[in-house]
Amino acid sequence: MVRTRFAPSPTGYMHIGNLRTALYAYLTARRNHGVFILRIEDTDQERNIPESLAAIYKSLKMAGLTYDEGPMKDGGYGPYVQSQRLPIYQEHAQRLLAKGDAFRCFCKKGDPSEEEESPSRRDPCRFLTQADIAEKMEAGEAFVIRQRIPDSGSTTFVDLVYGEITIENSQLDDQVLLKSDGYPTYNFANVVDDHLMGITHVMRGQEYLSSTPKYNLLYDSFGWTVPEYVHLPLIIKEDGSKFSKRLGDPSFEDLVKMGYLPEAILNYIALLGWSPGTDQEYFKLSELEEIFSIDRINKSSAAFSFDKLTWLNGEHIRAMTLDEFHTLAEPYYPEPLAGFNTTKISELLQVRTEKFTDIPGMVDFFVQVPEYDAEMYRHEKSKSDLDTSLDILKAVTPILDNLDPWNNDQLFQTLKAFGKEKSYKTGTVMWPIRTTLSGVMATPGGATALAEILGKEETLKRIKAGIEKLEAA
């Protein structure tokens, strides 16, 4: 059975690369009727942020990526939080020491060889005799446990995206496996956990390609089967720089706060490094679960485009029912808008909204017409000028005052008939009315749709104000 995992560290918020890794692991499991696991890799105690753990759970829930096993869903392979598995790592480190595939390093903190990413690939402590080790341990000297990398030869592995890769062992460092505080490093814990949890496909960023031979040497030391590797291409910005939360680029939650739908973000992120093999770009999560395949993941970096995300977000918005859109749109409406039929407003907005955060600016005029210049009544396409606009507003006032019922269809037919009678094009009639009702160049609906929502009293009040502006121009 296919078993994949998402193994975030609670050291920050869910960035785009993390979410894509989670999504691809989730889709691989679902496509193959397998198991998707959540594992919390919290062994870096100094960098852990309590709020980050909550953000991980919240983000997965918002994204709809339901895990089958994890901290709150024990599937028999737990615990699923690494800080709760310390005895397991210590036991396996002892096994490596006994085999000679690991050694104790007593270098003091600050020594180059003590650092996990040491520039010195061969640690001097690997050459200590048993007597030296016994003496240092008896003296109570602190130590870490390092992997003993072979001095010669090479390690070859196959990645399902990048193909066969060979790295000379001389290029690998004697990495730390177990720190002096008893906590494992990421490089050790994930190998032990992936094996013990039966992970069949390991998905992670391509920056881990160069470390993979060290993982494989650990698998060999334990006599374990190496999992399938799926290294994912980088996500970059359109200017070619790295997409990074640390550089101010938005996290998943940030994008949601910016007005993007979680399902649209997922849809877009799925396409950052993967292709369906067709021209289709709009996908629901359920569709991705049916068609996603590892063999269509690209090797090249994927450029994140806000324009593309915004377009896809608009497509997802328009695919909603009106009730769904209205429920999500209402929190963005200014409080005074509650006096109007907001469902009607939502009906106008849905076909024009690309991000929910755009909504306040699109509906402000319902609450209060902004200051605008009388020149706005000029419109070449509708052949409107100030004098024509003034004549139309004065002429329609008594007609609208006597209109009953007051609805979009009745308003439109009445004003269209007025235009025909006076030899005006419909657009020529509607332009000054829409202008005086909104005071803005672009509105989510036409003149009669706005008038219906505003109601007769407010409509006539605004028309009167428009007449006064034109008379003063």
C-alpha cells in the first residue's frame, strides 16, 4: 500500500513550498488508495514556535487535506510527534554505534567539526580509539553521535523526478545523527521514522537531493528497503528569485487573508511543478485526486504568478452557487450596507470579483457617493455630455417617482421606453443615471440594477444631487 507523509517542523508558518509538498503527498496517497500521514518534526527545540503547530493544523484543515494517520489519528505507527519518540532514535543510534557505522564526537561546541553542516567532511573523532572514548565518557564529556561515511566509493539512487543520481562518498560529511541533548537531527529522525511508519514515497524539495545519499547509507546500515524518492522543483518568483516567507512573501494563511480561496490556492499550487497533460487549468481537489501522477512532475523551477492565481481565484468564485458566494462575501461588506438587499449585491459582484478583499472598494458607493467631477458625465461611447445628462436626469425624475413596482426589470423597460420616445440610445439614458447613483467609473452592475438595490427614495435623492452638480458645472 502506498503510504505518504507530510512532516512539517513547527518553526514557522505554512509557506507555499510546504503546502505543495503536503498537497502532492496527499494526492499521491488518494490517487493510489493509500494512506496520507501527518508527522510533526519538532526535534529542533530552539527554533520551535508554539503558534506554528496550531498554524499547521489550521492550514491543513482550511486546505481540505485530511490526514489518515497523525497526532490525533493513531494508525498503529505512533507517536507521530518526534519529540515523543526519543527512545526510538536513541536505540537506533546505539545499533549504528555497535556496527561501527556511527561514532561518538566529543568536539566542543563552536569547533567546526561539532557543527551539523561542518565544512570538514571527516570528523577527527572518528579516529578515536576505544580507550580514548572510554576515558572521555568516564570524564563526563558531552558528545554527539555522527554517521560514519565511507571514505571511498559512491552512492547512487533513483529519483522519480530527476532520474539516477550518483554522488561520491568523499563529498559527504559525517553528519550528526543524535545531538548531545539526546534529540535526533532531522536527517536521522526522518530516516528512522519513514522506515518504521512504512513510508513508500518520500516527497520533499529538491534542495534535499544532495543529502539523499547519506540517508541511503543509513538505510543500508540498518538493512532497510529504500523508499521511492520524489524531489520537487523549486518555487521561484517571476523575477527568478526564491519564493520565501523570510523575504516577505506570503504564506498560505496570508494568501487567504488577501482574499484568495483555499481551493483556488491549492489548484494553483498543484500546477507549480506539475502538468495534467492537457490545457485544463481549473481543478477542484476531488478532480486532482483522480488524475494526479508523479510522472508528470517537472524538473524545472516553477514561477509563482499572482496574476495567474488571481485569474484562477476568479474562476473558482464564479463556479460557486450564489448562496456560497454570498456567505463568503458578506463579511467584506461595510456595516451600513446591511440596510440594503446584500444578496442582490452579491449577485452583481460574483461575476466581477477576483479577490474577496476587492469587495469593500467595489461597494463603498452604496453607502455614500464619493466626491466626483461633473466631467464624469461625458462619455463618448454613449454620446453623453453634460447638457444631455442634465436633460435626461430631469426628465426621468417624475417618471421614476411614479414607477411601481420598483425592480430591475421594470426600471430597465421603463427607461428603455423613455429613450426610444426621446430618440436616445439606451446607453445614453443609462450613463448619467449610473454616474449619479455611484459617482465612480466602474460599478458591479448597471444603472437599473443599482437603482433597485438603492430603492426609490435613495435613487431619487441621488438623482437630485446629480442634477444640482450639473447645474453648477
